[in-house]
Amino acid sequence: MRVLLIGGGGREHALALGLAADPSVDQLVAAPGNPGIAEVAQLRQVDATDPAAVAALAVETEADLVVIGPEAPLVAGVADAVRAKGIPVFGPSAAAARLEGSKAFAKEIMTAAGVPTARAYACAGRDEIERALDEFGAPYVVKDDGLAAGKGVVVTADRAAALAHAERCGRVVVEEYLAGPEVSLFVVTDGETAFPLLPAQDFKRAGDGDTGPNTGGMGAYAPLPWAPPDLVDDVLDRVVRPTLTELRRRGTPFAGLLYVGLALTADGPKVIEFNARFGDPETQVVLALLDSPLGGLLHAAATGTLAAHPPLRWRPGAAVTVVVASAGYPASPRTGDVIDGADAPGIVHAGTARRAEDGALISAGGRVLCATATGPDLAAAREAAYALVDRVTLNGSHHRRDIALAAVEGRVELPDR
Ligand code: AMP
Ligand code: GLY
């Protein structure tokens, strides 16, 4: 099968590695890709958010499957344009991707479907915002209503900071704070049948000990040794199936990757957010453990044939990924610095580029690369991932030193239920 992969970050490099390893994939084209993806795919240039341009590229490359990595093309209707050409596409329609594109829409669907989530108000204007902040109390949670790459959310005990963020955003969602460990559960679905992947945990804050600003994600691990054994079934029953049913009922079925971001609270799992695509960097660890061929799975989801797909197989052990970020990330990432030591297996490229003059590998974004490793257990995977990080040099870079540490040390606590 010929696959066209849209995107060019760490998630897409992990997807490219998985697709290239699938014997049924005999041609892999990525657009725009990055220098890591270039090692396993042919790269093409495209404006990934231009539906007509991506559809034309899918036709030109005779793609049997188009896989869309990031959210912006989905929200822009790229999947719809490709599907209109009769080409199977892994990624939801623009209408279904509103689950990620609008926090207010996601809340509306969850309310209609009876899905447990934080109580919330969509607010505009200072009076409404202040009323919502005071009703819920500290810690305050304020979210930009639109797409913000994980950076539009402020969680703070400082009321003035919460108010200032809300006023910068315009339309916001103010919601109740959910206390409990966070889980990312990915579900591959054709709109009807749902295949859960391994639960993973992401580290959203920039600094060790969950300090500093929110980021797109600074590291991840899977599986979760501390998770309740019925977690996945519980989330399928209480969150995934009702959500898929509600979207089908509205005539906008969700086919693609449903990312369920949860907090495991004293009242059970509650949804923090939905995304309409694979999470980054959780994808790096989840796919490192997936043993079933990735292309076949995504093709089945794209063609509505998941019910006939065999159960997923997983490799034993655990996986850890650590993000190496550029100086100044997330506020004002510096780019153009030379990267050394990024040629080892397990280095996943995110914001990297080749310097025009000499082909040197340089930083080109905030999250520059991820060091991903597997091991027989979480402690071994963690050590291997940090050994990979230590081989990389990038002037001014920073990374968290505590990815997966609390889980290795048995310090992740579930609230009493
Ligand atoms: P989001 O973009 O909605 O995923 O939010 C980014 C991060 O902010 C989440 O991963 C959480 O760490 C935190 N967060 C968002 N909403 C809440 C909430 N209601 N309660 C506690 N933390 C939250
Ligand atoms: N890792 C968080 C996200 O992809 O949104």
C-alpha cells in the first residue's frame, strides 16, 4: 500500500517509523516531514492546512491511505477533501474534529452524551469570567476556546493571573479543577468500532516536579504500572462509546484517533480534553510498544473495517520518551542552533531542519527532538532514554529530569474512591 503522511513533528516521525516497519506499506511519502522522517520516507512540500493542495498530492502520489498527524489540517477540512477524492484517510472530518477545535463544542457533546468531565462555563467578558472563577474557586482553570497547541490553558492559584489570561484570550472556558493523576488514552476508531491503545502519561509542565508553564508535552511513558486494571474498559464504557454514539447521532461520525485526556479523580475518571489526533509525545512511547502492523490498523479505521481487524498485539516491557526543548521554550523558543549526537536509534525528530549551506542538523522549533527507549521494565526504559538524551548536544537546550520517575518509585497515588 502507498501511504501519504501529513505533518512534520515528533508524532509524525514516530508514525513514519511505525508505517515504514509495516511490510504492507511499500511506499511512504511525507509532507512536509522533517530530517528524521526523511530517512524512512520521500518528502514533499505542501501547505498541510490547504485541503485542495493535500488532496491533489494524495492523487498525484496515488495514495491508498492518507494519514493526517496534526490537528490544524483536520480542523481545516483536509480529511474531507481527501475523502471526496475517494481516497481512504485516517483522520476525522472537520465537523468531528471540532471535538478538539472548540472546547465549548467538546463540552456540549460530553453533556449530551453524559460523559464525566469538569463542570465548566463558556464565558466572554469580564463579569462572566469573574463569576465563573469565583464559583469554582482556586485552583483556577482557564482555557482559550480555540486551538492553542496545549499552551492556551492556565491552571493557577493566582486569581489575577487567571483573569489576565482570560482577558487575553477573548472567548474562554472556565472550569472546575480536577485533582488526580492524568492519563492519555488513545482510541483508534472507524466511528463505530473502537480499539484502545496502551494508556500513557504525559508531562505538560516545562519544569521538574510539574512546575513552570504548560507546554505541548515534555515527555511520556507507557504503560502505567499504577493504573487501575479496569481503567481502559471503564473509559470505553463511560467516555468513548457514548461520545462516538453522540457524534454518529448528529450525522458527524468520528473516524480517526480519539485522544482522551483524563484525570483519575476521587469520583472516577473525568475528561480533561479530547483531541482529534495522536498526542505528542505519548505517540512516541505507545507506538514503540505496538507490535501489530500500524498501516493495516490505520487503513482499517479509514475504511470502516475495524470490526474485522485482529486484536492488537503489544511488546512486553515499557517505553519512555524525554523531550529536548530549545532555549526559551515555551515562551520564545530560539531556533537555528546546531544539534550533535542525534543519529542514534530512538532519537525522534520534532523541530529539526537541515541548514541550507552545509546540511548540518539544526533546531527549528520549540520541542526539538525526543529520546525514546524501551526496556524490560519502566526503570530500564527510563535509564535508556536518559542515556540517549545525554548523547545529544544542543546549545541552551533544556529537558525534564523526572519523566516517569514517580511511577518508577511507586509514588503515583490514586485518590481514595
Ligand atoms: P488541555 O489543553 O485542556 O489538555 O490542558 C492542558 C493541561 O492543563 C492538562 O493536561 C492539565 O494538566 C491541565 N488542566 C486542564 N484542565 C484541567 C482541569 N479541569 N483540572 C486540572 N487540570 C487541568
Ligand atoms: N501531549 C499532549 C497533546 O498532544 O496534546
